Amino acid sequence: MPIDTIALEKAIKRAIPVTHLEIEDQSSGCGESYAIVLVSDAFEKKTTLQRHRMVNELLKDQIAQMHAFSQKTYTPKQYEDLQTRMS
């Protein structure tokens, strides 16, 4: 059964404090491929690998129903710096 954007958003927000979240359904609406950008204080002092493992564990039931899942994880400061560089 495909995952919808709302269910994915609820699962993430229920598990960790979210400063910013972007969810992109990359499967033309069928819910089998998602890319997320997730900003959270929970990522402070964690490596990228630790962050991704954390998200994968939190969303293991949802990810198991997908064909593809990609993530970019940032602390609020990292995301702010990224936004500044991009403008």
C-alpha cells in the first residue's frame, strides 16, 4: 500500500521536533518514491550517517512500503547557512 505525503509528515512530526520539512513525492503521485529535507534540533552533534540512520529507524514501516527514499538532514543553523549561500 503506497504511503501518502500526509502520513509521512505525521510520522516524522510525531517522532522528532521539526523546524522545517519538505516532502516531495517523486513518483508522480503513486507514493512509492519520496525525497525529504528535514531540519531539526535533534540532529545537533550527530553525523550525517547518524541522522540518516535515525530517520530510517523512525520511518522503517513507511520506508518498507516505498521503492525509493532519499533524505537531506540539517540542524537549524546548517539550514540557515545553506539558505544564505543560496540567495
